[in-house]
Amino acid sequence: MNKLLQYFSLAMVFLYMGIGVLFIFSSVLMNLVPENRTLLGAVFIVYGLFRTIITLRKIKKLKREGPKATNSFLN
């Protein structure tokens, strides 16, 4: 995983978690998603936490095994 992909993955984590917080604690996009905002926000936050774990594992594995350890982000 190269540096650009690491930064992109972390940015997406913050985006998912931020959207989750917005859905739970604000009225942003209220007309688009009027019901179940708390549930949808919780799903975004849980998915953000899941992506955090996966991304950090990939980064740690790359640091431990070197740049030839993974050919792709999905390995």
C-alpha cells in the first residue's frame, strides 16, 4: 500500500464517521433522509470503525514486512 492510498483510506474513514455524526446530531439532509437518521448514522460510524481497523492493520503489516509484502490494498 503506497502512501497516497494510505492517506485516501484514512480520509475515507473520517468521511464515513463524519457523515454518521452529521446524521445523528444535525439536521443536514433532513429532506433527503427524514426517518431512521440515527440508525443510518450508526451504520456509517460502525463502517468507519471497521475501515479504521482494516486500514491500520494494512499499514502495520506493510511496516512490519516491507513494501513487497502486499501487491494490492485488498490483500
